[in-house]
Amino acid sequence: MPASIPAAHRGFCKISLSALPVSSRAKAMAILWLVLIFVSLASHGHVHAQSPEICHREGGLCRAGYCDSGEYPTKYCFEPVILCCKKVPPTTPKS
């Protein structure tokens, strides 16, 4: 390498994106894939899952994996891993 080139830039080349032959159809397909991925990720959580706010509003707690002793699973906060757990109501003795 010539000494006139700074050491930080030796061995690197710069390719402009306009030099790459990419058709407008390929660009449109790439944008379409990005939109489809975004829509599928945005809608995925609403199809199978209950909102944690709904669980809390109904008196439950969201727990990962399993409910603690004295609790039982009622719904899913995020299916299939995070459960909505409620406390077992105390039993009253019959008189």
C-alpha cells in the first residue's frame, strides 16, 4: 500500500449502493417482505394471548411456567408459557 493512504483506511474499499445492479422489482419485494414480517409480529400476540391487564383486573397474577402453591391457573397471559394464576379461595366450614 502506498504510504500516502492513511493506515486506518488501508485494505478497505467503499462500494456505493448505486453501483450494485438491483432492480426496482427486487426492491419492492424486499419492502413487501418487511411489511409482512412486521404485520405478522404485530398481530401474533393478540391471537392466542390474554392481556396481562385483563389478568390483573380479574384478580390474577401472571407467572412464568407454573403457579405457586395456593394458586391455580385460569388463563394464559402469553400462551403457552406465562400463566394467569389466581389464589384458591378459602373454604368456609359448613355449620
